[in-house]
Amino acid sequence: MSSALDPAALIDARIAELGGWRGEQLARARAWIREALPEVIEEWKWQVPVWSSQGILCTGESYKKAVKLTFPKGASLPDPAGLFNASLEGQTRRAIDWAEGAVLDEKAFKALIRAAAAFNAAAPALRR
């Protein structure tokens, strides 16, 4: 049963609240994340959707001109398709600004989600 504090319900509400292209794109990103990583954990932090697997994979923020998908460890992830187009100056994070009408490569995005999960899973071993 969903409650007002249930992360999935809060994400559903955000998608509905946004409506239009931003709601559609956030819903599409969410679906792709769940398809790429069925065991993903949905959370609600900082008033935005957060998807995690042994650490945060990405957040889903919405702005007037874009849906921003921020990967906190994005600088450490392979991005052969060049999806990252924002926050490129940071030492660790990278983001995808998905503007209205822009096409996001589903296969490459799912690969990025899987790479983020693999990075998180390996991170404890990297610290040993």
C-alpha cells in the first residue's frame, strides 16, 4: 500500500505535477532505469526522485528548460555515447540535461545506469 511518504508515490506525484513534456521525460527515464536495473531502489531526497543501488545512481530534477539526470559519480563512468552534457566541469558528478524535443539514446542511457550500478558495487572493494 502506498502512503504519502512512499518514495514511489512521491515520484508518481512529481511526474503528474510536472505534466507535459517534462513529466513524460521523467516518466520515460524512470521506466528505463527500472528496465535496466529491476532491483533499483527508488528514494525521495532533496525534494527530487533518486534511484539507488548500493549508493545513488542518479537523481531526476526538473527545470523550466530541461529534465536533469545527475549522476553523482558520473566522472568515473564510461560514456561512449556522449550522453553527459552538463556539470562537465565537476570532479565527480556529471549530468544529462534532457531538453524538450531532444532525443535521448535509450540503449546508451540504460548502459550508463548499469555502469553506475557496477561502479557502486565495486566501490567498497576499491577502498580496501
